[in-house]
Amino acid sequence: VESALELAKVIAANSPVAVQGTKAGLNYSRDHTVQEGLEFMAVWNQAMIQSDDLIKAAMATATRATEPPVFDDF
């Protein structure tokens, strides 16, 4: 249980857009070919790249921020 809670904290610290996108991609890819899954993720990423989360994550990395970025709820 401790390990599961630690993993949940790691996942929850990420962008909600990225977490939901990963879940959507995994669910879609489960029932489709690899090529279809890759195409689905390419379209998803193109749409989600417009999120402020990308800018926040990039700025935190570029400035080597000591605190992780705070993402808005999805």
C-alpha cells in the first residue's frame, strides 16, 4: 500500500493534462494497432500542447526551479 501511495503522489504531481492524455492513449492503444495508437497520440499531443502546463513545465526545467511547477486542475 505504501508503494502504491508513493506512486500515486508522483503521478499526481504531474500535469493533469499529461496524466489524462497518458490514460487516454493507453486505453485507446489497448484495442488498436501500434500505428493507430501512435497516430492517436500525435493528434492528442498537438491539441494538448496549447495547455499552459507545457509552458509551466518548460520554465521550471529551463530555470532549474527548486520547486515543482503547480498545475491547474484539468
